[in-house]
Amino acid sequence: MRLSRFFIDAPLGLGEHALPEAAAHYIARVLRLGPGAAVQLFDGSGMEYRGTLIEAGKKQVRVALDEALPGLSESPLHIHLGQGLSRGERMDWAIQKATELGVAEITPVVSERCEVRLKDERAEKRLLHWRQIAISACEQCGRSRLPVIHAPATLDEWTHTIEADLKLVLHPVATPLSDHSRPTRLAFLIGPEGGLTDDEVERAHAEGFHPARLGPRVLRTETAPVVALSLAQHLWGDF
């Protein structure tokens, strides 16, 4: 039987641990797990720890960890996704599925046709929200390391600074992904709901991004990363 699995935002090791407030509340008050419940915890270091709850009260949750084991291996293909910033659930979906598909880094990219603008406090709240989505996705899919979610950047900022063996911008008129040689580090640029303008595609191309297409149909901004990452992992990663 699969153990209940939780991310703990604190270093873990064998022995007894008092869990951070957020994790303690979720385990004891939301899931109502009690003393004796078996759990599996990870802290993002790549290790997993199995143990048993020894206290699950309103003020404190403690766990005794008695087994350490290596977590799920990450994909040999390091993917940095530049995802066009989109509204609400579309962006949440893209981050969740990108995490499940093994992406290593995600940067929300602000382009001309983006309908969302984030500044200061609102941007910080969205980053925390997106990180929690990635955490939940890691808990579900078995990853032991969290993807890095960067602060939003403009398209020009991101394309100018990103480093990768292969840089691709999705475009309906281009060569297929399979025409490119195998990279170890891949950067994907995907536009927002309205897509990228021709000028933006040209500017990305000037920064070393090659246009690439996924197929004959134009995909939604939240569907495109699922298909693109799945194909990339199949061609060059761990699928």
C-alpha cells in the first residue's frame, strides 16, 4: 500500500522531528492522521524518509523517521520552461502538469498579448501559490525535488539570459521537435492565450531560439506545455 507522502519545508534526517506548522495542520487537522500512521516525507534534497507519527495534537505534530532511501531520479534532460503568463487556472494547470512531466525550472513570461500583469505584493502571492501547486504535484507524482519557479520576466529578459544546449519557441509553421539533435539542457518558450507576435518570435530567434512545431493543430497555452514536454521527454528524456 502506498504511504501518505508529504513535502516538508525543512531539512529532514533519521530520528524524531516536529513538523512545520503548515504541514502539521494539514496532516493532523485536514487529513486527521493520528499517532501510529505511517508516512513518507521528503524535503526537496532528493532523499525520502519513512516513519510513523508519534504525536498529532492541535499544537504539535511529531514524527519518528527510521528509514532513508533515495528518491525518484530526475530526468537526464534539464528543461527550463518559459510559459506565457495566463489567467487563473490556465497558469495553475500549466505549472502542475509541467511539474508532473519533470520540468526543472519554470519562468512565467510576460509578452505583448498577456492579459495578466503582476507587480510587487501580488506577484509574491502568485509565486507562493504556484510553488504550492508544484509541491502538491510532486507529492502526487513521486518527485523528490521541486522545480524552481522563478519570478515573472519579460520575454526579452528571459530569452536574453537563458542558457541551454537547445532553445525552442513553439510556432505553428516550423520544423518538428524530432528534427533537432539530442540536448542535455533544453529551453522551451510557449506563448500566452493570444500567442506570440511575429516580432516576438523574431526577437526570440535572434537570441538563439529555433521555431518548432508539435503538429498540425494550434494548441491552447495550457495544453501546449503538456504536449511539448511529453514529446521532449520521449525524444531526449526519461519517457
